[in-house]
Amino acid sequence: MTKVLVLGANGNFGKAAAQAFAAAGWEVARFTRGGDMTTAAQGAAVIVNGLNPPAYHDWARIIPAITAEVSAAAKASGALLIVPASVYNYGVQPGVWGPATPQVPCSRKGAIRVEMERAYRKLADEGVKVALLRAGDFVGAGAGTLWRMAMLKTPGKVVALGKGRRAYGYLPDLGRLCVRLAEARDTLPAFTDLPFAGFALSAEDIRDRLQALTGVPHRLGRFPWIVMTLAAPAWELAREMREMRYLYDHDHSLDPAPVAKLFPDFRATPLDVVLREHMEPQGAMVTQTGR
């Protein structure tokens, strides 16, 4: 049985990856914070880096520290390293974003992610295979997603964080793509930047689809950004969320072509299935025609 080491297996991305690898028959080792990562990585063919500071905490210090520790473990083990990548790197450029899009961030966190990716590119130059799996905002069963915490928290209501169409990545799909990358590790180039298109949706798009699925009108609410502004001086999460507000007003999407080229048989989960997953724990009724 081939071994994969999942870092941050209790987080949204790490949990989805661990579940997908287990379903595919891999031996899944879960790294516990505070342990020796290099020792844990011995014998692993693949490392999935699902580590990320919670609630945007102290990114400028913690992200480089994680990157250095993970890089050392990958170098010592010779494993393929899979890293979730963000859309923060692209700032407010127009068009569909992909591997050829210049990385010109407009935020502090975007600049930190650009530097993180440069470190991983350097690692690839040093002989460690690295695959970035890039996605928009995570959606899925995880309690820590914005759909769960804000946008779709209340049955019959969709909370809009902005006016634009934002990219979203369904976590189980990202987990399956981790497995596909792992299975293709011998033929991958030294460095892979793989965007996952997922969905590009506005709050209105989500509301309209939910109404079609349920046959029930849904209200469109507005996120209370003024509360985040007032709380920002004393609340770190409020400050950090305000910095990324632009992503909800700036239309953007990710290029589907790279996944289609690398894995032509991969089929992403339909939006209706993802929405049902969010509704059913709330007791929302889905019409038979919607199924």
C-alpha cells in the first residue's frame, strides 16, 4: 500500500484529501502538529500540505515557517509535494486566470502567497517534484467555509459579500484531484501549477439556482461589512477579511483547460449536487423535479 502524508488533516483541504486518498486505497498518515515532520514523511510517496494558519492569523510569520518545514520534509523523503494554492496572487486582473497569468497581487496576503510559491518553485529546481492545486474559495461539508458560516447559513437566504462572480472549489473534487496528481507523479514535470475551475458564481446566481432547486423564494441579504470595519482595530479576522473583500466584487474565474488536458476523464461535481449538500443539513426541502 502506497503511503501519503497529509499535513493539516483536520482542516478543510487536508480532510478532503485524506478522505479521497483513503477511498482510493492509499495508506493515509496524518501529521500531528508538534511532531517531527521530516521523520513522519519517511516512506511517503506523496505529501499533501494542508497546513494553514487559522482565521488568517499572522500569515507573514507563519506561512514562511510552514513552507520551510514542509520543504525540508519533502526534500528528505523525495515525495511529491501537493500544495493548495490561492487566487490571491492575481490581484484584480481581468480575464480567466491560469498558469500564464502574471502574479501581481493587490493585497498583503496575496504578496505572501506569491513568495510562498516562489519558494516552492525553487524547491522544484532543487529536485523535489511540486504540484500546486489552485482553487477559489472552498465550499463543501467543512464547517469553516464561508458558505457554511455566512452565505448559506440561514435557510431561505443568501448573503452577498459583494457584487461580482467569485471562483469556488468544491473540496471533495479537490481531494480527488490530489489523488490523480499523486497517481501521475512519475510523469509530472518538476513543477505543476494546476488551476481547478470549479464554479464562478455571484450571490444572485446561487440564489437563482437554489430557488430553482427548492421551488421556494430565497431572500438576498448583504454581508455587514460595516461591522467588520468597526471591529477591525480589535479583531484580527475582521481586518484580514476586509483586505480580501475585493474578491467578492471583482469578477474572476479559473481556466478549466489545464485539468481537461492533464486529466481528460475527470468530471467535477455538478453545482446542484453541491448546493443540495449545503441545504440538506439545514432541513431545506428540494423539489422532486430538482433532483
